[in-house]
Amino acid sequence: MIDIEPDILKAAQRGDELAFTQIVETFQRPVYNLCYRMLGNAEEAEDAAQESFWRAYQAIKKYDSERSFPTWLLSITAHYCIDQQRRRKLPTTDLDDYLSETAPDINTPNPEKFTVMGENQAQIQDLLSQLPDYDRAAIILRYWHEYSEEEISQTLDISVSAVKSRLFRARRKLAKVWETKDMATNHVERMRNGSPAF
């Protein structure tokens, strides 16, 4: 995970707006990515990222330098997104290898690969949207930000055992939903090819 120079952080805590701008530039991508994974909508993610930075700006004087700054910032972001999800009142229900394998490689110039990647990302986003807010946040922090269970615990303000439980439950749910979709896709393919559906 990226970090920020202590001198820049201290300057931002003293009210230096240029220093805070450097913080925004440094963490813009991870904050936006977390918002997008949590909310599933680019426009809402942009708004949520801006709001998260605004909240961080307002609270930065209270930041405890003993704590990891990225963890502190993503904690603000995750909690804001969870609040947004609750306001939406979206219905939710309760792949280990697949999640890490589908992390995007934006450096590839292959158009076909981009298309497949886009489809995979859409499927992953759909799967994530079916998880409860804290489970979704735990999965995103684990697989997209490579946070440890301890860091997730600090970010979400829940115990390490709760993190383990949420990750286990979320992986099991995602694997089950993915398997169901995969079986349905295979069934459709067999029907198209004139093969028996069983």
C-alpha cells in the first residue's frame, strides 16, 4: 500500500492546503477504487471519494501518527460508503483464487483481453453487490488493497475475529453465487449446442 511522507502529513495537519493536495493526489486512486467497489457506480464513487477526502481534511488534525495513515484514510472512506449503502437500503444477502486473479492489469494493450476483463469486473461487481456492507468492505480491503486481517480490523473498527468471520462468510457466499452462475452459463451453452442439459 502506498504511503505519504511524514513531513507532508505534518504540514497538512498544520493546515497547509498544498500538502493536503499532495495527499489527495497520492491516495486518489485507492480511495476512488474502494468507493467504486463499495457503491458499484462511477458517479457515486466520485462523489464518495470527494466526500471522504473532505472528511479527512476536516479530521486530519486529530489523526494519530501512531496509526497507519492509509488505514485511517480508507477507514473514513469505508465507513462513508457503508453509510451511503444503508441510506440506499439496497437488498443484500449473506473465491478466494478468483478474486485475486481478476485484479485488473491496465497495462495490457490487447482489446480482447480488455473486453474479457471488463466482463469479469462487471461480474465481480455484481457479486460484491450481493454482500452485506461490512463483508463487502472486508473483501475489498483484503483483495484489492491487500490489507492484513489486523489492518482490516483497524480500518472497519471491528475485532480481528469478526474480520475472519466476515471474510470466511463472504468468500463462501461469493463462491456459491459464482458456482450457481457458472452452472447456469454451462447449461445455456449445452442447450445452444444441442447437448443434453444434464
